[in-house]
Amino acid sequence: MDDAAVEPFFAALAAANPSPQTELEFTSVFELLCAVLLSAQATDAGVNKATKQLFALAPTPQRLLGLGLERVTELIRTIGLFRTKAKNLVQTCRILVEQHGGQVPRTREALEALPGVGRKTANVVLNVAFGEPTMAVDTHIFRVANRTGLARGKTPLAVELQLLERVPPRYAVDAHHWLILHGRYVCQARRPQCERCGVRRWCDSAASTMPGEE
């Protein structure tokens, strides 16, 4: 994808979905952090199902600590890697209470110091909760970025850094939502839905599958 195509590519995504949102369900920054921490190797729908009861019982780190590891583990057992995630979640809550006054920190360094919180999770929290123009590169964004030619790289970090350079500032805050949703519902891994793709004319890969497009 050449530089001239980047602006209309995102303009088309924005026109189709002016206010993209994460599909994780939450009512506070703390709940968002928990949901993203639990979402690794799990679907948003699966996480939402598990956190519905968890958040009803423990909407704060103090309340979650009060449940104890065994109860937290039981509540999220339908999610992949639930035992490890339960331990990380409880440890994260302890750090939030002891070091951050029960609040979710607003810096990447502090977020990534929390158990189970890596760069992608920190990027989601910084973006969704605090409005920072970060790029949380998951499998969907990694695929879409490489397939379209928007940002080619062999690692999520390489793709993230290229996206930060190429995405026009006006689209930066919402860009990772558009790319995730596009990868989840249109530019799918097994069979990209090029015939109904609203940005195929700017995609490097679509030209070979949709020869009539310009």
C-alpha cells in the first residue's frame, strides 16, 4: 500500500463505522483492565460471559481480592488458561491496592509491571480508557496490516511501530478498533471476504483476487 492510499483507506473505515468500540464489556477502567488481561487466547464473547458474574461480585480490586484466588479461579474457569489468569488477576489487584491506591495507572511502564499485562494489554488500556493513540497489535491487526500492505512486519512490535508512523493523526485513536473489527469480520484468516470489503481497492492483496477493482 503506497502512502497515498493510507488516507482514503482509513477514511472508508471511518465512514462505515464512525465510532468503533471494543467488544469487551466493562463499566470502569478497572473492569477494562481485567477483561483485557483475561482476553489472551480467548474470544471477547467468552470473556464477557465469564466477567459478567465476576464484575457483579467484584467491581473493584479490593472486592476482587476479597473473593480469594479459589473463588476467582472458579468464576473464570470457562476461559482458556484460567488458572494462570486467575493468579495474575489477583496479584494485579494486590499491586493496584498496595501501590496505586486501588486505581489503574496511566503509564505504560506501570501497566506493564502488572502480572499478566504485556504491551498489547497496556496499549488497549491506554487507548480505550485514556484516549491515547496506541496500536494494540493482536492476531487480527497483524494479519490485516501485513495482508493489505499497510504495515508489514514479522513481529507485532514491528507492525505496531509502522502503524504509528503511517496512520494519519486524525484516525490514530480509533485505528486499532477499525483494524481489529475488519480482521474479525471481513479480512478473516481462512477466507478474506474481499467481495464485500469496503477498502479492497487500496489493499495490496485484493488485486489478485478481485482483478476488476481499481
